[in-house]
Amino acid sequence: MRKLLIILSIFTLLSCASSSEKVRYYSLTLNETPQLNIIQSDIKNPVIIVEPVILARFLRQQGLVFQSGNYELSTANYNRWAEPLEELIAKKVVQELNQKSSRYHFEKQSGQWRNNVKLHLKLEIEKFHATDASTAIIAGRYWFYEKNMGNKTPHNFAFSKKLTADGYLHTVEKLAQALSQLSEDMLHSISKSTQEN
Amino acid sequence: MNDEETLNPAQVTPLKTISKVWLIPIVAILIGSWMIFVHFNSKGPLIRINFETAEGIIAGKTKIKLKNVDVGLVELIELSKNLETVIITARINKHDINLLKEDSQFWVVRPRIGNSGISGLGTLFSGAYIEVAPGTSDDKNSSFVGLENEPVTASGTKGLHLTLESGAFRSLNIGDQILFHGIEVGRIEFVYFNPKERKVYYDAFIESPYDDLITSNTKFWELNGFEVELSADGIQVQTGTLETMISGGVSFDVPNNMPPGDIISERKVFTVYPSKNSIYENQYNHSLQFVLLFKDSIRGLKPGAPVEYRGIKIGNVTRTDINYPEISNVLKKDTLIPVMINIEPGRMGFEDTENILPQVKNDLSELISRGLRGGLSLGNLLTGSKYIELEYDEGVNTKLQYFSSYLVIPTLQGQFIQIMNKISKIMDKLYSLPLEPVISTADQTLKQLTMTLQEFGKTSRQLEILLKQSTQQNLVASIKNSLEAIAKLAVDFSEGSLTHEEFQNTLRFMKKTLRELEPLLRQLNQKPNSLIFSSQKNNDVEPKGQ
């Protein structure tokens, strides 16, 4: 009798199980050539360390976020980030900055750059999603600072890219483009501040 | 008819009786006489009253009254022959003739304001009148001396008349109250000052039945209105009645330590003491006089100051002057200043009688020869007043001495003076000490001590430094070891180390696992039974392109 009950339970579970939909994972840097490890002695430029990115709370989840209307957000269950979003953003920003800048070298980690670090970059992301207005938006602020100096001048940013196709894949592409635009803005501000000093 | 008839002559017969016509005037005369007789018969006697002034008295109008009943009328006002008084002739009603006793009193009632209040206001409208107080004497009189004021005590009032004598500076007045325990029992009726005796005599009247309170041991004292007593129990304030506070008065009682005494029924002389307390000071009638001869100043000692033995008052100082034949020049160096004292045997436990005095004197003489001495003591620090204190100088026998026929009590220096002398001796000794070499030696010693202390300070500081260094060295070694251990531990966990890598990998795995579980947890949060019963799967909202 006990065996019969167990078998029946298993069948019940199996029959109730539904097939799950296929889950999609996205990254921001798949199309980029990964950087080889760079040895400190090879770098002559001043190093700017990119601090870990600070995300808004609703972005700290695996699913991509979609904004409906002005106040409603929804998280996708089957469209997810391949890695933690803050890491993806940090990688992307570092890549973009290194590609665009010849004066500085940007790195995520500060372990081996102890002696050559000029500045630190801190980035806060408040928006990183698509909207029902067919846009992909990123917004937040960043600032450069020297350690132990305490000078922090924040720069606010907000970039919006129009979606020309449906789906999350296109959204991710646009978000990546927005990050590229952000990195340009960062370089511009750092060069401006250098000139002022 | 015959003309020649002759007429018979008339026969004239004289009347043998008075004519009845005369009845009328006779009756009239009789009636008139009767009226005159009755008129004069009903008139009362005339009396003469001497007053100092006739103010307010009108002849034919001013009445004589007794208890507001008319008893007479003033008929004539004239000056006396010596022009010093006014003689008022008044007629008293016949049926009131019994009022005219030898001690009857007459006075004019006018509006008056006195200590007892306002009186005679009714005379403002009706005019002054003469009041009579009938006397009690059996003899009659028709000539009186009028009183200027209403008598304090009405004539005939039952009670006791007393004579009070006082040598006090302040005198009492006619009408002042006599109180017993605050109750008015009598008044001062008359005041007389005897310049020869320098005493004032008061005629006092105590009303019945309070006259039974007057005994042979009764003491009278003046009420000053306000008495303040400062003692160990604190401050006591006693006041009299309002009237006594304004005008004064007398009170009486038997002192606590005396028997009631025999009731007085006739006039007797009593002394008025200045205050109640002074009664107890002067309650003894017999005393012995002694003299104390002082070498030191007696400043602060006054007549009346107490003489005490072990705190008990046994007498008082009577004289502090130098009017003795033995003293010719007080400025002489060896002149002793005499002080006369009274010692009252009654205060010492003996009877207050004259018979006991010789025995007491012998006893005191014996005590003096065995060492009884007198000395000045300070009574009050504030006022500086002094008193005489008797005490024994043990082991001293003295021969009796006399000064101006008074037995001398040898003197000791007073406590205060002894203390002052001791202090003076100490000061002299201090002054005679060779202080300068001592001071210079002490100065040098202090300097050396200071230098020694400074050296000691230096040494202690150096020692402290040494101690610190050794402590610091130990501390440094300990810290160094701790730091090395921490560094080693840090190396094990530092970036690049195996432990660090494993730790990082574990963290990443946990993060990844949690991320994987996140949708499931959200689903279970929304629908806990979704594990068994499948929930409707909503497709993701896809962003749309333009």
C-alpha cells in the first residue's frame, strides 16, 4: 500500500509539472575582445580604478527590467543577465574607456596598481532598462576622486536610445550603446577637469 | 293827720359780731398763707459747692442729677471772696435731702476724652449738669468742694483702699488700671509726690470682691505695657492690655515661692516694683553686708549686679563707689577698690528673719577664713557687664579683715582676667624667645630642603623615564609579535593566496546559487503551492520597437 501511494505521488508530480519555457541569458561584452592580463610594468599611463558599480535595488536581480508607464516595473523571468549586472556594467565601462582613452588606463581591480593609481571612478546606476515608450534608458551619476583627498564632484548622466526592434536582445544592444556613450562622457569630463587643474 | 306827730328817733344798736363780709379776705389770706407756707415748706435745702470754674453752669438752668434724675437746681453762681474759686448755690429737692452726706461728691459732667474713652457726649445738646454721688457718712453737710473730674471710684463703692509707694522714675496716673491676671480689679484714685522722700504715693482702690486677693505677701509691680525676656528658653514677650500699654497700670500677685499670707482688710502701704522680675530680686527683707577689695578694674560691675555662688544668686552688689573715709586718693598705686555686697540669708536656705543674721554672719566668717573668696566674672559678652562670683580657694587660710566696719571677703582674680593674664604671660614668653636665630636656621634648613626636593624630583623623573622605556620595550615587543601573527594571518587570507581564492570561489558560488534560486523564491512567495500545483506561466513583457 505504501509503495502504491509513493508511485501515485510521483506520477501526480510528474503530471503536474509543466514544461518550462526556455530562459535566455544576456551579456554586455560578448562582442568585445577580452583583454589580456596586463602587467603593471607595461603600463605607463596613469591608472584609473573603476570601483564596483552601485546599482539601484530593483536592478539587483537576474531578470531584465521593463518599465510600463511611469511607475510600473516588471522583471522578466525568462530573460536574464548572464552575470551580475554590476559586473557586466563595470566590464563594459572599463572596456569602453580603455578603447577610447589613450591617456589613462582603466582597471577594475586595484590589487597590483597600488603605486600607479591616479584616480578612482565611482559609478552609480539608477536606471538600466527598457520602457514601453520603445526606449532603452540608463541614468545615474559618477565621479572621479583621488583617494585620501576627499574631492568628489559628481556628474549626473541620463542616456536614452530608441528601440527599433522588439525583444530583449535589441534592448541589450541599445543599453550597451548607451554605456559606450557614457564612457565618452566620462572621458570628456576627466579631460576637462585635468585642464582646469 | 297830725304834722306835729314826731318821729321816733332811730334806735342805733351797735353790732356785737364781725361782719360776715370779712370772711372773704380772711379766707383769701388763709389760702394765700397756706400757699406760701407750702411753697417754702416744699423747698429743699440750699447747698454751696466750690468749683474751680463755672464753665458750662448756668444759674436757674443747670441741674443737679443723680443717675440722670433731677435732684436739684443751681440758683446762684458767684465768685469766692479770694476770687480763686466759684461758689455755686444750689437747691436740692426736699425729698432728696438724704443725698447731702458729709462725703457726698459733686462734679460737673461735660464732654470729656480720657484714657477710658469719651464721656458726657449727651451734654453737648442738653448742657452740662452737676452729678452727685451720695456718700455713706452719717453726718450731713451743706457745703462741699466740687471735683473737677468724675471720681475714679464712686463713693460708697465696696472695696479696699490701699497706699502704693514707688521710687520709680515713671509715675502712674489717676485712673490707671490695677490688674490681677489681666482682669481689672481696681484703679489709681489719687497721686501724691513727696519731694522730701523722693517717692510717689498712690491711693489705690480695689473693688469688692477682689479685695480678698490682697494679702500680706501681695506684691505690686508696674505694667510697662511691653516686657521682653531673653533666656535660655528663648525670647518671651509679654504685653498688658491696650490701656496699660498706652497709659500704664499696676498688677499684683503673691510670688510663687511665698505663702499666700493673711488677707488685708484695711489700708496698708505696699511698694510698687518696677517689674515682675524685680519682685523676686527684692523679696527678702534681711541681708548682711560685706566688702570686696579689688586690685583690678571693676569696669562693667554696677549696683544691682548679682552675687552668685555656683550659679545660685545669693545677693547683689549695693555699692561700687569710693566714698569711704579709708580712701583718700584712688590714684595711689596700692589703693584697692571697694565693692559692697548684700548677702541675703533667705536665698541661702535660711529663714528670712532678723534673728538668723548673727548666725549667718558667723558661718560666713568661718568660711572666709577657710578660703571663701569673691571674684569678678564676665556676665554678658555683648554688654561687658560683670557680676561677683564666690568660690573657694582650697588650702588657704586667711585672717579676717574689715573695711569701714564691714567684713572683707578676699578676692580672687576673675576667670576672664585669669585667662587674659595667662595669655599675657604666654605672649611675654614668646616675645622673650630668641626667635631670630631660630628663624634664620629654619630658613637655611628650608632652602636645603628645597634643593633636596628638587634633586629628588629630577631623580624621580629620570627613574620614570627609565621605567617607561622598559615598559615600552616590552610593549613594543608584544605588539610586534601580535602584528607578525596578524600579518601572517593576513597573508593567508590576502589576495592571491589559496585561502583567499577558495573564499572568493565560495562567495561566487553562493551568489550564483542565490541568483538561480531567486525566481523560484519569488514564485513561492507569490504562490506557496506552486511547487505542486503549477501556476499560470506568464510570458515576459517584451519591449517593443518603434
